Amino acid sequence: MNKTLRIASILTWINMIIWGLLCTFVLLAVLTSGSLAYFVVLVLPSAIVLHSYAALKLQKSIRNPAVPLNSQTPTGIRFIGFVALFIGISNLISGFSIIQNSREFLQQVQSQMTPEMKQLHFTEAHMRAVGIITLLVGLCVSVNVVLNLRLLKWYILSRNNTNIP
């Protein structure tokens, strides 16, 4: 279980940093645009940040049994974990799709570019790199959720076994 805890901890921090920065940048963009309608864009990425925060609390309770886990944290890990898992699987599918159809995605991206942006000269290799990054991000989120759900199950079972008279 120590190996699982270590891997889950590393992935949790990676997700917390990446998705936290993404949420921060989106929040700043929403605030500078003046349109509050874009707050909806923050709902799904913030689920990953919330799941990572709850997972850190769980990992802290596992490492130090004297620190109790809040009664709402397991429910949060499960519910928000499934939302984060949905996002992770969506990123995995998107990454595979971008890698397999890089030429079509490149044409679609180039059709939406302004003349100034067309000077950047994106290639199919760039689109494949975007697909690989999307695939890795989705894999990090998905594996992290599954590991933290396993850790939660282990934590609950170990707490129930120690409370038996």
C-alpha cells in the first residue's frame, strides 16, 4: 500500500498544480473579459482540483492515523472523483483522436487562425505532440482517481477493522 500511496501522492500533486494553474488562468481570463457567463468553463477543471485536495486530506490521514478524516471527505472523493474520472477519460479519448487524425485537426486549427497566428507554422508533428500531452494529462487524472478510490476503500476497511471490540 505504501507504493500505491506514494504514486497517488505524486499524481495528486501533479494534478493539483497543473489543473490549479489552468483554473487560475481561466478565472483571470473570465474576470478580465467582464463576462461572467464563462464561469461555467471553470466547473469541470475545478472538480479535479477539489478531488486532489480531498485526496491530500485522505493521504494525510493514512500517513498519520492520529489525524481523523472529515466525515464528508469520503463522499467528496467518490462523487468528485467520478467527475474527474470522466474528464480524464475524455482527455484520453481526445488525445487518441488527435494523434490518429492529426492532419484533420491541423486543418481545422489552421482554418480558425488569424493571419498573425499563421506565421507560427504548425505542423502535424505539433498536433501529435498536443495529442500526446492530452493523452498523458488524461492518464494522470484517471490513474490518480482510481488509486485514490482504492486508498479510500483501504482506509475505510482498516478503520472498520480497528474499531471492532
